[in-house]
Amino acid sequence: MLSEQSVRRTGILAVCGLMISALAFGPSVAAGDNQQRQRTTQTPTQAPKPSPTVQRTIPAQPTPTPTPAQTPQKTTPDTGVPPQLGAPPPPPRLKPTPTPTPPETLDPGDIVRITAELVELHVRVIDRNNRPINNVPKEQFHVYEDGVPQTIETFTREDVPISYGLAVDTSASLRTQIQSVIDAGKTIINSNKPGDETFLVRFVSSDKIQTEQDFTSNKELLMDALDNLYVEGGQTAVIDAVYLSAEHVSDYKKGDDTDRRRRALIVITDGEDRSSFYKQEQLFARLREEDVQIFVIGFINELDKEGGFIRKSPRDKAVNLINKLASETGGRAFFPESISELPQIANEIVRDMRTQYVIAYNPTNKTQDGTYRAIKVTVDQPTDSEKRIALTRTGRLARKEGQHTPKPPPVKLPTTAAPNKKP
């Protein structure tokens, strides 16, 4: 059993041990408590303030010091002071359009050419009885293109030379009328005035369209060519003959700026097209590019009047083609009941070609897109006389710039006459 003295000695030793432990471990525990308190009180937007005692356990992220190559402004090696950049540049501004250089001074003898797209129309004015009216002043004419009024630039009634072709159908269907046709042709040619020029074409099928006499003002040569006409069998190609003949008229002296002539084509046929290469659509598309008036004498009485359930009769088809050729080009169609009417018809064709007004306008629509432009000419109506009717071509084709209507070459119009062989 321990003595009281031993118990006391043991208690004193225990107290001393506790005191030594407190002195040895007290700072670390306090630091741990402080660190835990800082972690629980910091916010997400504030950077923690690390205590010097915990830098080894939670290293801070110091801002990297930029190297000389990354420094925005270079410093001089001697003073370390940034160099001066000077005044800032002025703000940008739009540059004005440069003033065009004035044109060179023209000498008194220089010629200035101004290109204008004038559309020329040959207009006939008639009354209800088809009699010409020759005293209509300029201010009473009105021109419309696609319904839009146009300003008339030039206007004249002067008698200018006429270039026209005479295309005669010599197929077997005109066998009984051939001599009367020749006589009518001579009546037309005899009316030629100085400066007028005519060419003569005979046609049957597509491979038999030939020039008997090219453009000439020599009436004797033209009369001889008419006398040499003869009838020949074949499949009539009216559309091909009109296509090539109208083109020949249009191209004649086309590049001569001083040549102010009217252009016409007189066609004598029964109007029945049996075997043409060109279609009607191609023909009228071509005619819209050419200022050629077409006059047709149609011998349709021998054609069959009977048609099928769907198809038109040969006579109806011929009448429609002949009327369209005349109306689209500002010409005129004639349908004689007998050959005795031919001299009067020839005189009326001559009169119609001579008694015309020439009107030119500068179109308001300058677009060259290849579209068709409808043309209409009207005249004022006086109260004390009969109605006036203005006749001209129904439209024009606004040809695309740099483009032309393709012309396939299956049929050919010779420039020199082939020798005739009369049967």
C-alpha cells in the first residue's frame, strides 16, 4: 500500500507532464484553428490572404513578370523611359469623287457623231374606203410603245427612193394565172421613179428559190426577167421565200447612213405553204427586226375550202398567213376574185408605197433584252370628215446587245440568176 508521500509525488509529476505538453503543442493547434477559420469565412470574389505559416501547404499564384519581348512598350537601356509616339493620326474621311477631265477642244472642222437608237416607222393614213390621206400634220400623230407615249423626233412626207423585191410563186398552182401575174409585175415596175431599185425572185420549193434579177434601176433588165418566168412543179415554200426575200431587202445598203429609202416586198402567191424549213414563229421573229413592208397578192380561189374537224382548210390557213404578213409589217393584203383586178391592185400597191409618212422616235425603254415591243400609231380625228386610220408595223424586237437572230443556212438565195429552161 502506497504511502501518502508517494501519492503526492506522483501527482506532482503528472501536473508537470501536462504543462510540458501544453508548451510543446500549443502554437500548432492555434495556427490550425486560425487557418480553419479563414477558410470558412472567405467569399468567392475575394482572393484569400494566405498566412505566412501555410505558404508551404497552399502555394499562392503570383502574377508572372513579363519578359522584355512581352512588354507593351519598349524602354531604352539607359534610362528605362518609354519613347514618345507623337500626335495621333487624323480620323479617316470619305474622299470626294474626282472631277472629270474636261474634253479636248474641238477644231471647227471636226465632226461629232452622236449615236441614238431611233425607231423609224413608215405610216400610211387611210379612210374607211382605203383611200390615202396625205395632209395630216405632225402634231396630230401619236406614237405608243407598249402603251407608253413616245416623243416624235423626226417627221417627213417627202418622196424618197424605194427598194423593193418582187417575189413570184411559180408553182403549178398558179399555172392559169402566170401571164396575168407577169403583166401585174410589169405595171408595178413601170411605176418606178429615178432612184428606185427592184429585184425579182421566183420560188417553188425550198431548194428552188432563186434570184432572176438582183437589185437594179434598169427597167429593161427587170422586164426581161419577168418574161423569163415559167411554172414548175414542187412543194411550195412560201415562208422560206418571204424569209429570204425580206432579209435581202433589209440588208441592201443597210450600212449607208446617207441612204434614206423605204423598203418593201411584194409577194404574189396562193399562200399555201407545203414544205418550208422555217416555221411561222421564226419568220415573224425575223420580220420584227426588219423594217420591210410586205404587200401580198393572194390567189386563194383554187384552194380547198373544206377543213378537218380540228385542222383549218388550206384556204383558211393561206388567208391567215397572208393577212398576218401584211398587218405585222404595215403592208396590205389583196385577194383578187379575177385576174382582171390585177392592174388596179398593182396601181394601189404603188400608191401605198409612195404616199407614206416617215416618223422616227427615240424609245423611252432603252433595255436591250431581246423582248418584243408593241407599237401603235394614232391620229387625231377631225369632226368634219371621215375616220382616219394609221397603219404601220405592229412592233419591234429590242435586240440583245451584241446578239443577232440565228440564221440557219438550209435554203439559199443566189445573187446571180441561174439559166432558165423553159418547158
